[in-house]
Amino acid sequence: MIIRAKAPLRISFAGGGTDVSPYCDENGGVVLSSTINKYAYCSILPNNTEEIVVNSLDFDLTVKYHIKENLVYDGKLDFVKAALNTLGIRQGCEVYLQCDAPAGSGLGTSSTVVVAILGAMAKWMEQRLGKYELAELAYQLEREDLGIKGGYQDQYAAAFGGFNFMEFHSGDIVVNQLKISRDIINELQYNLLLCYTGKIHISANIIKDQINNYENKDTEVLKAMEELKALSHAMKRELLRGNLNHFGSLLNDCWENKKRLSSKISNPEIDTLYEEALKQGALGGKLLGAGGGGYLLVYCPYSKKHLVARRLEELGGQITDWNFELDGMQSWIAEEQHKAGSIL
């Protein structure tokens, strides 16, 4: 048999950065986000050997471990090793990983990969994990076991799926799943553009700078954090009411405050793309994720969307086809296909 899992990537509308410790532990954080139909996948093929073989299809990388081996975190597909340790698995298998977006693209890829791995392994071991439990395990694995800097939102978005207003305070996380009408969802998607800037970033470096600024009590950063939380609440209200043009314009306020958290969040190329989008009629937008590169999200009135898209492409941006995904991580059992010449 083949065990598979997929977890959706996410776009963050407001509040990103306020979900990072120690800020959220001391002041509370909130994030408004939604998952999209881009995924991280994990496939597991159990076997009777004493070897675990892990294949990253995106990086064309393969690593092998003996089931009795002490799994050392050395930077080579450590997510899988940490998941094996977390769930106590020591059985022969082949693992295949693949993601619809590159690492560092701002869509929460690394955390989503972890959620997919844990989802597939739990399915294999017949362990039932609730959404909160799955997200908590993923956070522990990535942030605590592997020591990778970042916030809470990505793991919970991937586990729950859909539109969520998430609250974080001292390790107490509440995910409020928003019930939004299909008309509003369709209209919002129609008016949003997702543009790949062609550059990726190392989010941990940007987040480390943000944390240092907060711990140094930088007045600008403290004010920006509070403003981002207020904007998250305001955008949730506008979204639920269907006031989408106002929602879109508030994205601009989020971006201006996000840039105040660290000088590494934007750069001249990103600033040019965004400014040109506004000139063509976009009401607002923001870079997704920690910053520094990746995907730019832009809200445009439908009559201006084609003009904005054309200008962004002229400047080297890549417009991406996408839609919202309302389900979180899913896992299932597939029939063995390798006998017919294909295992994936």
C-alpha cells in the first residue's frame, strides 16, 4: 500500500509577525489567513527492509537511514527524521516529499511539509491526531526540536484549512474558523492577484532580526505590532461583511506596518513591483510570509486586474493561477501502482 497526505499552503492577510515568540507570549498575537489550492505532499511506501529511504522530489535529494540508527539532525531532510523520532517510528519504508511552491516563497512551505509528513505517518501508524494536536506536534518539531525560528500560524493553517482568525497568547492558541459565504469567497478570489517575484528568502534570518528589534524595545516595531493586530480585527470584520474593496485597501496598511518590523522585509525590486501595481489601479497588497521575496498578493478591482497583471509581468513577475482551499490536511491509502510502472 501507499500512504499519502497533502496539506494546503496559505496566504496571510494580516497579523503575520505577531504570532512569533516572545512577542505573542507577552502581548498576544492575532493572524487572519486562508489556505489555497497549492499543497505539500508526503507519500510513504512501507516495506520489510531495515532501511528508511527519504526522497525529496523538489531538491532531487535522497538520504537513507538504518531503522536502528541514531537519527542526527544534520540539515539533510531533518523534518522527516524529527517526525520519525516524534512518533517513535522505526520501520522500513520509502518516503517521497514534494511541494507546489519553493521553500522561502512566503506560503508557509516548510511548516506545511511538516504537517503533511506527520499526517502521513500518523495514518500509517493508525494514530488519530486532532487538528490542534497535529498543529502542536508540527510546531514542536520545527520550532523546538529543530530550532527553526518562526511563528505559530503556518502549522495551524495547514492543519485546519480554510479561512481562520487565529489568536496566540503564552502557548494558548485558539483557531476561529470563519464561515464566509461562497459569494464573498468567489468575489475575493476574483479580485486578488498572486504574483511570484522570482526570489526566495530565508525566513528564519528575517524573523531573527524582527525578534531582536522587539527585544531591544524598538518603538517603531512595538507600534507596528499593535497596529497589525488592530488591522487583523478590522479586516476580519470587513471580510465577514463582504466589504471587499475596503478589505483590499487595508492590505496596504498591513504592508506598510509589516515593513516597520525589519529592514530586511522589503527591497527596491519588491517596492517597485508594488508601487507599479498601485499605479495601475490596485487598492492594496502585501508580500506574503516573513518578507524578502516570494509571493506578492495584490487586491485589484476587477476592471483593473488585467492592467495590474500585465504590468507586473512586464517587470518580471509571474502571475500564478490559484484558488482558495477550505479543507486542511488530508491523508488516505492508495493502491500500489509501482507494479504498473509508477509509484507516484
